[in-house]
Amino acid sequence: MLNAKKGFFVAVAMAALLGVCGCGQKRIEGTQVPKEPGSNEVAMTQAPPPGRYVVERRDCLWTIAEKPGIYGDSFQWPLLFKANRDQIQDPDLIYPRQVLKVERGLSAEEINHARQMASLTPKYVPHSQPRATLPLDYF
């Protein structure tokens, strides 16, 4: 009987501990908010999409656009280029630690145009200096 009580208290203590640190809850990206004032139940709200992206080593606009938290579609890379024209001269040349703006709420027309431009872009040719003329007018 003593072992049963001890086991019960250990289980209660573990449940309380897990509840405090959140380990016992399924984690969903976002923030917890009470469903109703005074309620112990919580609902999860989605975190707003990031409005920026920090370029990492070996990134290119294609792979950044492909990321689920960005656009989830590599063919939308011209949208990143357009949003960051103040700091990107050549879409093939971006650098680690650059902070790129990620535009949200784009129209279907803007997305379709970007996808069309990406599909018309010629094959990458390695270069280390920005090109004087881009292969397409992306905007």
C-alpha cells in the first residue's frame, strides 16, 4: 500500500512538473492564449510569418524562397529579389548575414509573374561580380 501511494505521488509530481515546463503539451509554433478569461484551457495562435530572413552560408534566393517559413516555392525567388533591390544588385550574389525583407500578402498576379520570371531565367553561370545587365527585367 505504501508503494502504491508513493507511486501515485510521484506520478502527480511528474504531471505537475511537465505541466509547468510545457513538456507535456504538444508544441505548435505560435503563442498560447486563454480561450476564455479565467479558463485553464488554452488555444494556440499561429506566429506571424517572419518579415525578414538572415542569409546563411550557401544560401541562394532559390533555396530561401523554397523554405516553408518563407514562400514554400523556389520559383518565387524573384519576390525576394524585388523586395531587396536596395541591397541586391544581382540575384545570384547574396552574402551570409545579409538581412532580407520577406514581403507578405502578395497578389496572385505578383506571384504568377515572379514564377514566370523564375522559369524564364537562364541557367546560372558562375560569377563573382554583379552583372552589368540582368538576363531579364524581373519587375
